[in-house]
Amino acid sequence: MTTETRPPAAPPRVDTSRRTRAPLHLGWWLAAAVIGLTLLNIGSVVVRSPNLDWSVVWEYFLSTDVLAGLARTVELTAIAMACGIVGGVILAVMRLSPVPVVSWAAKSYVWFFRGTPLLVHILFWYNLAALVPAIAVEIPFGPTLFEVDTNDLITPLLAAVIALGLNEAAYMAEVVRGGLLSVDPGQTEAAKALGMTHRQTLRRVVVPQALRVVIPPTGNQVISMLKASALVSVTSTPELLYSVQVIYNNNFKTIPLLVVASAWYLIVTSVLYVVQHHLERRFSRGTGRG
Amino acid sequence: MGETVLRLRDVHKSYGRHEVLRGIDLDVAEGEVVCLLGPSGSGKSTLLRTINHLEPLDRGAVFLRDELIGYRESGGRLVELGDRELARQRARFGMVFQGFNLFPHMTVLENVVEAPLRVRRESPAVARTRAVDLLTSVGLADRADAYPRHLSGGQQQRVAIARALAMSPAVLLFDEPTSALDPELVGEVLDVMRHLAAGGMTMVVVTHEITFARDVADRAVFLDHGTIIEQGPAADVLERPRERRTREFLTHVR
Ligand SMILES: Nc1ncnc2c1ncn2[C@@H]1O[C@H](COP(=O)(O)OP(=O)(O)OP(=O)(O)O)[C@@H](O)[C@H]1O
Ligand SMILES: [Mg+2]
């Protein structure tokens, strides 16, 4: 083998700041063309179809009934989500309990609610009166202090909130547990060693770090919940979907009204995305992503 | 050397059927620096963690000055203290960990003022002034507003020391404070510890840094299988160990 000493490579005699990127593979151009054509086709159907009457969409988009339905959907989502988060935190803490019965109970709850369809729960709570006609507070073998008809107590809206909230708690329990477990045990030790109480350790050290992990999946859960709340329409609860159903059952403008509902769902989920993004930024302090 | 600050009597600790500490007696005097040495698994970390009751004991007792740590006597038996009391007692010890364990969501300054503010309820101005002083003494005043992940390991460990000092502990406990550091960063942390020792801080240090132990420690204590097998003035024990197991350990570490 000969070892030749070459002169050091001279810089190319061009203006090195002028450059273009390597040409894209032909496949990307093809993909872009297919996507473009598909969108054009869908667009022409949507715009020209006689069944998708855009004037009907505009007519109902801001109508009182639709807005009332939207408000009900947002309300349902917020309340059920709040119940889900509170329930999820309780279940997660139970799950991490050193007492076996307690952690087993939390585990079983999650197993049950994740293993059965949400729609079934909604129908169950709506039809609770068929199982328990009246709800009473009584002293065993003694007098009845208080009794109400189940259908009076469990209104369709309350049934919906219970079904969605209980179900959500099971999912949130897993989210919260993941967040708590993601915090290095060394953090708890350091906090304890500094003389912080259990509460202070949780509040100041564990929860802020767990939140960072918990917020993205919780945002996804809120968005899922918003859409899942449409299932409640089966119990004639006047949320967004049911509100448009009522309208199109009268005027048979099914598609435009479904467009109205979908547009509102999209708008709300988009707002939620923005909120989620800002929360994530806020809680990623010190991780280099903030 | 002053009077006894820390007293361990017949400390026992098991995990399941594995006896990790088998009757440890240890007295540490005011201003004394004690180095704990011993092979991996000999129980050094566990011993350190029983001192501030991060681990409960199975038998025996720990006293800080004359206060029983972690328990109170009641009806001829020991009852573990509640969360609040334990927290109050732990605040009197400082602890520095192998993995630093700084709070990643707080800046350097926030890490240092956290316990003074929350645990001792100092005023923010007082806590801040003192924190800046402490950071200056470990050479990191200019990094007060940085987040821990932007610091080198050596800098993080120095912040951790400042954080522990902010509570004015009676005893500082170190668990292999330099074992997770790149070799070139070990020196800066050991320098801070030397400085503390010279300033009269009472310290119990688990370490494999034999040179540090010989130069700085007043006493070296060898642990093996959960018992103290040899102890004495650091220079003596490290230069002329009497026990075969101590000699073996020292030839391995060097
Ligand atoms: N939480 C625990 N549960 C079960 N066993 C444990 C636990 N902590 C420690 N041990 C065991 O106790 C023994 C002593 O552990 P310890 O951490 O005190 O040793 P060490 O002397 O600090 O060792 P090293 O030099 O590796 O840090 C080891 O055998 C370890 O496996
Ligand atoms: Mg150890």
C-alpha cells in the first residue's frame, strides 16, 4: 500500500452560500397529486351536491336549538370530565395504596369499566328505574326517612353525567397513575429528607412533575369525551347531536344538519387543542421544552 | 471535637428475610467527619437512610442529641411518629444523594429556598439572601436562575449540597456524592465537602474516595454484611487495616 500525501482539499471555487436541496423523490410528487385529486373530487361533490344545501347549513349553524345543544354538550363534557378527573385521582391513589383490598378494588373498577361499552352504561343508568324503581334512605328494619321515584331523581341528563363520569374515571385513573409513577422516587426522598410533610411533597414536588406527563393524555381524554357525549343522544338528552336529529327528523335535511353538528365538534376540539398546547408549555418548566 | 451529636444503638434492619443491618453502634461527635466504607451491598446506604428515618428500624435506636429519632416511647414500646413529627426531625439532617435529586421543575435558587420557605416558613427575603450566600460559597451564584438539567453533574451536586445546608442541619449525610460524576468533576464536589469539614460541619459520608477519606475524615468505619468490622482514625485504618476483609476491600478500591 502506498501512502500518498495529498494536498489539503481546496474549497470549491463557487459561492458556497448558494445552494438548493436535493430533488424530492418522484413518489412524493405522485402522492401529492393523488391527494390533490381526491380533495378536488370530494370538494366538487360537497359543493355541487343538491343534497348538501349550504344555505340550510348557514340557516341552522347559529340557530337557538343548535346553540342550546352545543351548550349542553360542552356542559356535559365539562361535568363528566371533572367527575372523571376527581374519580381518576382517587382511584389512582387507591391503586398505589399499601392496603391490598383498596388497591384491588381500584384495579377491579378499572377492569370493569374498560371492559364494557360506554353505550351500555348510558342505557343502564337511563333505565335504572327498571332495576330500582325507588331510591330510599331508611334505617334497616326501621322507618323510611326519605324516598323518591328513581325516574325523578335520575333525570336523563344526570344519567348521562353518571355514565360518562364513571367511565371516564377508569381511564383517568390509568393516566394519573402513569403520571405519579413517572416521577423518580429519588424526588420524594429528597423532599422528605428536607423535612417536607407527605402533603408538601405531593403538592410541591410530585404533582407538578406528574402533571407534565398527565396533561397530554388528559387533553386527549377531553377530546374523546366531547365526541363520546354524542352517544347520549340515544337517551333523548338534547345535546348537540340530538338537537340536530330533532331538526332533521322534521325537515329531512339530514346531511346539512350533520355538517352543522360536525362543524361545531371540530371548532370545539380545535379550541381544546390550543388550550392543551398552552398547558403543556406551561408545565414543561425545566425540561428544556418550555 | 465536641460532645456526641448522633448516637446509633444496636440498629437492625431486614428486607424480608435478608438482614441488611445486624446491630450497628456508632457515635458521631460534634464537628466530626465519619467516612463509611465497605463493599457493595454491605448496607452503607441503608444505614445512612435509617439515620434520618427514611427507613424504619427493626430494632435499636437512633438519637440526635438526646432526641429519639422516628419513634416515641409509649407503654414500654416504640411507636413510629406521625408524618408531621417525622418531617420536623428529618429537617435537622441534611442529605446529599448519589443522583443529586434536584427538583427539575425548579430553578437552582428555587431548589435552595424551597425547604426554608415551606418547612421553616422563613420570609422570602431572608431565605433568598441566605440561598444566594450558600450558592456563592459553592461557586454557583451566577447559575441561580438556571434549571438543574442545564448544569453539569458536579454543579448539580454542589447545588444539592447548598440545598441541604439551607436548612442548617445538625448533621449532613452523604451517600456516595461523587459516584455518579465524570472523573474530572469529582474534585469540585470534594473541595466543597473539604471546606465544610474544615468549617466544623458534622458529616457522615459514604464514599469510595479513599484519598478523600484519609485526608478529610476523622474516622473511617468499615461495614461488611451489615456489621462494623473495623473502625478508627482514618489515617490508621486506611494505611494499616487490621482486618483481612478491610485489606481486601482497600486493595480492590485502589
Ligand atoms: N428497598 C429494598 N428492598 C429490598 N432489599 C433492599 C432494599 N434496599 C436495599 N436492599 C438490599 O440491602 C442490601 C444493602 O443495600 P445498601 O444499598 O445499603 O448497600 P450499599 O452498601 O449502599 O451498597 P452500594 O455500595 O452498592 O451502594 C443489598 O443487598 C440490597 O440489595
Ligand atoms: Mg449505596
